[in-house]
Amino acid sequence: MLQSAIDHIRVKELRKIEEDKMEQEFRKRLMEKFAEDERLEQYNQQRRKQKELELKKQVSIYTHT
């Protein structure tokens, strides 16, 4: 009876350790995804800004000729 209770506690502790590891891995992947999303957003903003400057330059050329 006592051994059964001890085994049950060990299994419960091992399960908790495994759940904690899985949660940490999930958080790590989530943070990596957020970082990648942020990099992509910055890249897209940079491209939009370059396109806007290019269009302004073209408008300036057409309006001054």
C-alpha cells in the first residue's frame, strides 16, 4: 500500500516535470514566432516606405517637367 502511494507520487511528479518542459518549449516557440513576425513587419514597413519614396520621386519628376 505504501509503495503504491509512493509510486503514484513519483508518477505525478514526473508528469508535472514533463508538463513544465512542454510549457517551456511552447513558450520558447511562441516567442520565436513573435520575433519572426516582428522582423517581417519591420521588413514590410521598410518596403512600403521605399515604395512611397519612389512614388514621391516619380511625382516630383512629372510635376517639375
